[in-house]
Amino acid sequence: MTLRGRTALITGGGGPLGRAFALALAGAGARVILVGRSEQALADAATRVVKEGGRARSAVCDVSDPASVRALAAELANEDVSLLVNNAGVAGPVKPLTDIEPDEWDDVFAVNVRGVYLLCRAFLPPMIAAGRGDIVNIASVSGKRPLLNRTPYTASKMALLGLTRTLAGEVGPHGVSVNSLSPGPVRGPRMNRNFRLTAELTGTTVQDAERDFASRAALNRLVEEDEVARALVAMLAMPGLCGADIDLSAGMIAPA
């Protein structure tokens, strides 16, 4: 497919998955805007896109902060953003709910749910006015099945699924499609951190924690970053997709 002539804004653009999204979308012809909190990580990701023949720029923004999002919208006022990928997210604590502090809970929802609301609120009006646009929210298979000792994260991702479906009904009549992509555990630094914390909590090894997690998937493995990025591009090639959630979990939601 081709995304030539379109501009895509990707939150969490400085992270491994955000970079993979940027490379895939740029490879399909889109101009990408990488957004996040780390100026250096964003610059590195944008440079990688350009080196591979794509078009990219970056902008610093804390998606959980209304003032920061307003400043981002003002900075990009002359950009025709017709594709918004809400990828920014935090993993949150790995411990029983009774040990989680209110601030830890709020920090997860501030990025994973409030951030999506703020970005949609800021960038939807021009899409509605133009009568076209796509929003893809990066949810998680963990929003659809239990994940012990990760209640803030799973609750936030389930909330994101509800946001996606309701917003699709609100803006679909205006020509804007809203969908979600739910990866399973994606191999990379975040999952390595989670495996380490799980091992500490359960008294096992990091390798055992990873093997146990992967064994819950029908394919008995984790998902790779480039697989998730290719899934995003494939979703955009389905014009009738609206209000849907695409599962890419190596079969992790399959019945045991």
C-alpha cells in the first residue's frame, strides 16, 4: 500500500516500538512526526528514518500534560496530520494491587489513557474538518486477559479499548476511522524489565519468567517489533476497518 501525501504523528516515538512504527510508515510513503519526552531519543529515531530514505521530524511533548499537548498542537498547526498513532505508554509497577501506591496508579493512567484523550482532543478537529483521518491506539492483549501483579497496566489498556470503540462511533460519520492494535509481549527493553521484576517478585530467574510468559501464547514465543509495525501498516490498508481491535499476540488470548 502507499501512504504518500500523508503525515503521521507517532507518540512514544523515541522508544523501540515507536521507531519501528516510524520506519514502517515512512517506508510506506508517509512523512512521520516523532513525539515524546526525550529529545535525544527522538532525534536518533528521526535520523534513522531519514537514513533509510524516509521523511521525519521530531517534537518534544509530555502527552500526559495538557499544556504540553496544547504547545505541540500549536507547533504543528501547519502540518496536515491525518494519521495519529497513540503509542506512548508506561508499564507501571509489578506488584500486588495492595502494594501499589496511588501515585503509581495515577502515573500509569496519566500516560496510557489521559495521554490518548489529550492527543485525540488536540488533533481530531482538523481531521473532522477535512473529512478524513485515521487514529490507531496501541492497546495490549493484557487489556483482554488477566496479568497478575499488573493491575494498573491491564486496567489502563482495557480503558483504552473502550475509548477506541466509543470514539469510533463519534467520529466515524465524519470520515475518521479509530481502531486499536493489541500486541502481545513485544521483545525488547520493556519486557526485559518486566521479566526482571517478575523474577524478583516470584523468586525465579529472569529466563524462567520469560519462558513462563511465552508459554501462555499458542506460538510459544514473544512478538517482534517489526511484526507489530507491519500489522499497523496492514490495518491502514483496510479502509472499512473502524472501531476494531486487532490482536497480534502470537496466540496469547487463545484458550489454554
